[in-house]
Amino acid sequence: MHQQRPQTLVAMGHGIAERVLTGAVVDRLVEVADVDPALVASDFDTHQVRKALARAEVLLTSWGCPPLTEEVLSEAPRLRAVVHAAGTVKMHVTDACWDRGIRVSSAATANAMPVAEYTVAAVLWANKRVLEIGAEYQRSRTFIDWGGANPDLGNYGKTVGVVGASRVGRRVMELLRHFDLRVLLADPYVHGEEGAAYGASVVPLDELLAASDVVSVHAPDIPSTRHLIDADGLAGMRDGSVLINTARPAVIDQQALTNELVSGRLSAILDVTSPEPLPPDSILYDLPNVFLTPHVAGSLGGELARIAETAVDELERYSLGLPFVHEVKPEELERSA
């Protein structure tokens, strides 16, 4: 099969290319594309970038890529594809791109992997009460009867509720198959047999919240999911249950969640909050039943190589005239992150 190296322009935020495009990934990139890895368009205003944009057939994008507006596209008459080395394309792929028939690929599936790994670790630690017991051990500096104090301790036979069969949600359910857990799924677009294929029982959201020992949120931030888990839903969760959010903060009514956490009735593991970061005086920093991380579940450090490799794989397929494996369709964006 004949391969042609498409003229490609890298378009990412300041400092992103140095982290995403490293080592062997760069070597492969210059093999499959006619590209200058040192020329990175963090905006489309400079003469050098505009000149490269006019020649570009493909944009290799990542976090911080400027929006591809009609004005930008008017300076890119040869542009045929956008290959995104990150997750969502909503920040830069505009309606003008779809109107032009530009093909779009995303490494969202690769970016879902570390989020799912973080989530599964959080589920297992939540049921084992590792964070609370570890904190108590540090305070007391002695052994106590942890099992006696926590008779429901452990993962065996526990119920995990997954809210949203997104890429991350599906990967979480796949990984949870390896443990002796009961998995519930709430997603309006998934029904019985499909849920069973994921290893989950599909139930209404309120039933999932009431039945689960741990609830993990993987729904997108779209108008229909704003405060999907509201005060009533939180009130329906069983005492002592744990809420994990690695998705988007707007899916949960954070004030209602804070009220439940302050009461001590629920616990939470939160990688996303509103705002990010929380203000220094937020009570969530100090609650013993809350574990906060600063939006680190997604690809970081060495994990960035996975999304870069996925993007270069897609660019190579384009150069060979093959369809993208991870193509994004505009109709999918209405119900995805």
C-alpha cells in the first residue's frame, strides 16, 4: 500500500508539545508525516504559522489548540483532517470544521485508560476503607481491631454503581470483571443486553444510588446531565457509601454533596471540583471523609506517550488512505464529553 506523507502542522498550547511529543513518538511522526515538530501553533497569528497553515493537510492537535474558526479555516484551504492527541475535541473543533467535511480523530480512548485505572483503584480502596483507616493509624500510631470497627470492610460481594457508559465507564466495568463485585449501570442510552455485555445490570439512576456501596461518575458534561446527581439523589444513597468523581464537576450538585459530606453520612473521592482548584478556605480540604486529587486521573507524565502513539497511529492510517480507528462524528458530540 502506497504511503504519502501528508503536510502536517502541530497545534497545541504552550509547553504541551514538549510533554506529548517525545522520544520515539517524534521519530515515528516525522516518518509518517511531512512535519516540523519544532513549529508548534499555540495561536494562528504569526506569519510563520499562517504560512504553514496554508500548506497543511492535517493538524496534529492536543490540549490548548486554538479554536478552528471559520476565519482560521479560511487560511487552511488544503486542510482535510484533525488528529487530536488528547480527549475531547469540543474545545477546538467547531461547526465550521464539520461544515467543511474535515475528518476528525481523537485519542480519547487512550486517555480513558489512566482514568479507569485511577477509578478502579479508588473503588477497591473505598470498599477497604484504606484512606480512613490509614489516616486513623497515623493519628493513633497503634493497631486496633479494624475489622471489628468496620464489619462491612472489604470488596467481596460489594455493589459498585457506574453512572455513564462512556469510554471511561466501559473500561471501568471491563476492569471490575476481575473482582467479586456486583456492578450496576445507569445510562439512558444503554439497555439490558448491552449492559450485560459490560458485566453490569442496567437500572434507573435512583435505584443505582440507593443500592451501591460505591458510586463512580462517568457521565459527560452536557445540558441534560447538569446536577444529574442532585440533593434528592444524594439523600437516597445509603449511609456510609462513597461517591467517586473523575468525570466533570457539573454532573453533581456540589453544594448538596458538600452538605452530605459535612454531615459525615457519605464519603467522597474527588478528582474534579468546581471551581478547580477549590478556594483555599474550602471545607472539603479538611473533611476526614473526603479525599481530593487535583485533576490527575487523566494522562500525565509517561502516560502521555500512549495518547501520542495513538495519534501517530491515526496519522499513519491517514497517510495510507485508511479510515481512522478513532474517528469522531459530529452527532456523537451531543452526548459525549
